[in-house]
Amino acid sequence: MSDVTVTHDLRDGISIIKIKGPLTTETLSTINANSTEIFEDIKNNFSAPGCIIDCHEVTFIDSTGIGWLNGKHIGMKKRDKTLYIVDTSAYVDKALHAVGVLKFLNVDTLKNALRALQDKKS
């Protein structure tokens, strides 16, 4: 059994996917099972400007987890949508920085991400 949970919330019409627990090889099947349909709906919704992945409760991330975030970023970008990764811990920030993905991933605060996506929506 996986020790990760994925929840989905809408705030002002913006999808927020919250991950609680490790984002790793071992938990990826659970994360995908609980988020794939959400991501597909966002990518196929013409009016959705993108979405947010809230990582404030991600306790650990490995290279597979980083690859998953990058893959979601690329999938959204192909549909002219923006993915924000928000409220990352110092550990997650350090891992993302170490592999160089901060150059192209949108990592910010929830408040700033919501504002940016609302502006894009307008």
C-alpha cells in the first residue's frame, strides 16, 4: 500500500492537485491513478489556463518524481497551458535545483500561481 495521497480542488476555476507524501518510483502508480484523469480534463478544456501542483506536503522526491513533474509540465505546454509547482519544501527545492529543472519549471507560491493563471484566463 502506498503512503501518498492525491487530492483535487478548484479555486476560482483553477485546478489544484495536492500531493501528500513521497513523490517517488514507489508511489508514482498511486499518483497517476489519482491524477491522470484530472490532467487530461485540464489539457482538453479550452478555457483552462493550466493547473497547479501543490507540493507543500511532499516529504521526499526522487528522480522519477522529478521526471513526472517535468512530464506534466511538457504535456501542459504542448496544449499552451501552464503548470505551476507551488509551496515546495526546502528539500524539494534543493532536489529540483540539483538536476537543473528550475530553469524551465514554474515554481512559485500558491498565491502567485493563482494570480498568474487568473491573468492568463482573462
